[in-house]
Amino acid sequence: MRQSLNTGSRIGADRKNREYVAKRYESAARIFNALIQKGVDRGEFKPMAPGL
């Protein structure tokens, strides 16, 4: 017997997953940026442009 797929709910779940992943990425980027900035403020390292 063949199972039918409810594509409507699948599309909604995919969209929710993409939104969740995007929020997690943005949150991680904010935390990483704050961490790097704290290191710069403390003089632990100096940021350099790539290739310099």
C-alpha cells in the first residue's frame, strides 16, 4: 500500500526549519562578533584585513 504525503505540511515544516536555522546562524554570528570585539577591546589581538 502506498502512503500519501501531505506536501502542504511538509512545505510548512521546511519553511519553519529554514527560519530556525537562519535565526540560529544570526545568533551565533552576534555572539562570535561580540567575543571578537571583546578580545580587541582588551588588546588580546588586533584585527587585520585579509591579505595584509
